[in-house]
Amino acid sequence: MTLPKDPVMLLSLINTKLRDYNSSLDDFCKEYNLDKEYITEKLSMIDYHYNEERNQFI
């Protein structure tokens, strides 16, 4: 999977996948062979952080 470079688009994509298909960020990253650290750093740039309880970036 190719991730969007725009952090807002990335946020939308990941939260949709987490809501509809994946039980956790780890599960999402493992399924698509993605770097969790890259995603969390990119989204922290726009002040979004992963919330495990809600399984989304807020």
C-alpha cells in the first residue's frame, strides 16, 4: 500500500482502515507491511496521536 504524503489524507485513510478493517494500529501495519513509527511521527506533525482504546488517531 502506498501511503499519501499529505498528513491529513493519511489521517483519513488510516482512521477509516482502523474503523472498518483493523483491530489495532499494529494489526494495520502488519497487514500492509508499514512502518508504525513513520505513521505516528507523520500524524504527530498535525497533532494527532494514536488512542488504543478508541483505535483511532485523535
